[in-house]
Amino acid sequence: MSEDRKDTPTIDAVSSPDTQPITGAQEQFTAAVDELLDQLQHKFETVSREMFGKLDDMTRRLDELEASLTVTADTATTASSPTK
């Protein structure tokens, strides 16, 4: 048996009267679940990063719109006030 996973007990170490030996199918299932969890974490991080980027972009655009409206309102107020 290869020593690529030292934390996984061998079949001899697990075979005792009160435990069942770990089978290859269980190891494959565990590896598949670990891989799935890694993929989900990566996707969550990607979606989260994209959402924060879009929120930042929306905030910037709203700030620009607010500044534009303020300038337009100031210009309209100045143009409509009577000069003496």
C-alpha cells in the first residue's frame, strides 16, 4: 500500500472486533466528497468575488450619478435665479 496518505489507517490497523475495515469504495467515496467540497468552495469564492465586484461597480456608478445630478441641480438653480 502506498504512503500517499499517512493519516488514513491501513486495513490491518482498523481490523478489530468492534470496527469494520475501511474498503476501497469508502476511500473513493471520501475522496469524491472531498473533491466536491473543494469544487463548491472554489465556486462560492468565485461567485462571492464577482458579486462584491459588481456591488463596488454599482456603488461607483451611483456616486457618479449623484454627483451629476448635484451639478445639474446647481446649474438649473443658478440659471433660473433672476439677476438684479
